[in-house]
Amino acid sequence: MAIQFAGKSNAPEFPTGLQWVNTDLPLTMAQLRGKLVVLDFWTYC
């Protein structure tokens, strides 16, 4: 059984010129399609 989500939309591409950590080249949405992606937002206070 497939789960349907109301208001589903595709994620936008990453902006150019970002600094990446733990990867040699910038990632694209095409490379991440079909994979589990965890976003971890943090800051120093």
C-alpha cells in the first residue's frame, strides 16, 4: 500500500556556491533521489 501525502511537492535543487562538509563534490537532488536523507540543523549559542 502506497502512502499519499496532500500538498506533496518536489524539493528544489541546492543553491550553487554552498560549502559542503564530508563530500568532495556538491550533491544534487538527482544523486539523492530514492535515498534516505537526514537533515541536521544546529547552531552555537
